[in-house]
Amino acid sequence: MFYLVGIGLGDAKDITVKGLEIVRNAKRAYLESYTSILSVGKEELEKFYGRELIIADRDMVEQDSEEILNGADAVDVVLLVVGDPFGATTHLDFIIRAKQKNIPFQVVHNASILNAIGCCGLQLYSFGETISIPYWTDTWRPDSFYDKIRENRKRGLHTLCLLDIKVKEPTLESLMKRKREYEPPRFMSVAEAADQLLQILKTNSDRHDQAYSEDTLCIGVARVGSSTQQIVSCSLREMKEIDLGKPLHSLVITGGKLHPLEEEYLNAFSNPSKVCEVNN
């Protein structure tokens, strides 16, 4: 059997009982290490799970998935994914390949940022399309998500912004030399995301139907599900100056008029000079 097991967002103990049994009994257990990260490292997971984990980095997941699936028709193989297995579309490919090879498979779900973002106090059914904000470069500054934010806000819906993660990213020089060298890992902060959104706002300053303004209410969250989880509510302009510390961060752009309960909740986190911690 091939198993895709979500391990949640916080620490080693977030795995489900079913998932833990699968991990302990599998012949091989891989830890996917590039679409997201936990607040704890591989060693702590291995200590709690009671077994060795094989790191499945970007190259293995995207180019050598056959290595992970190899033999899964005869023995149990598990791929561990931070959050929920289907929080990233990357993992759909494993199910497709397993089906093509007639390998039995099972998915064990867990919490992901897509549902845990409810911790910010906004009602989940009031969220519109989720967007991803990538790091810009000198020659690549995509802003196609701007229109998606506008459409969400036209309908009074909140926008969850997933922020870029750069793990094992090959340098431009190494690609030209055909010798793999990698950039240091980077994780976009809410401040960096807010800065890019403000720059996009300037380039669209002549539009009468702007998606948001500098004063649009936003919510920044960090390390959701962990003991150091943080939440702050402020304007987009103020968010540019917010430091929520270590990754992972996510940003929410509110949809306009809030439900009274949402307003009451956010008032508790509305002082940008004092970032609030929420212990689970």
C-alpha cells in the first residue's frame, strides 16, 4: 500500500493515531520537505515516531517520484506531508501514478492552513479564492493575483494569501553551468508580502476599481498550530512594518464589511505595536 499521510501544522504530536500506526509499520517512510515546514525538525519527528525518516526533497518529489513508489505494491510505503496531503497540488501526482501502476493507496488527512486559518477569527465560509504571492526578482514581478483579490472583495469575501517558500532553489549561475548549487532557504514574511501588495497598488493607481487600499484591514498569522502561534490585525500599510518572527507566515486580506463576531475577535489582535501570541 502507498500512503499519503498529513502530519498537521504544529509539532510531532499533531499526526493522527491512524497516521502514526501507518508510519511505525511501513517499510519505508519519506518526509516531504519543500512545500511546507514544521516548527520541529526531522530528528524530533523520528524520536516521536520511533523510526528513521527519508527526506524527500524537491528534486525527489518532482523528478524522482518513482523512487518513492517503487515496491509499494508489495510493501507499505508512506509519504509524510506537512499539513494535509492535498494542501498542495504536487501530491495529486502520486495518486495518479499509483493508480496507473495499480498500486493500492490510502490518504490520511490532517489540519492544513486552508482550514486552520479560522484561528484568525474570520468565518471560513466567508473566504473566496486562495492566492499565492511569489517572491519577485529583478526580471519577474507577477501580479495576476491582484484581480483575484479584487473579485473576492467585490463579493465581500476574504482572501487567504499563501506566501512563497524557497527551498533547494537552484541558483541562476548553477543552471547556466549545469552544476546544481542552491540558494539559502527563504520564507516570505507578512511584511514582505504587504510591501509587494503596496507596490502593486501603486502600479494600479489609475484604476477606478482598485482591489484594496493602504488602509484595507489585513491579518497576519505565523506558525499556525504551534505553541508560538501569533496573530496581528492592522492595515496593509502597517503590516509592512510587522515582524512575526520565524516562518511560516500567511496573510489574510479582509473582504470589507465584517460580521460583528469577526469584529469583536479581531479587536483583540488590533494593536500592531504588540503582536499577540495564542497558545493552543
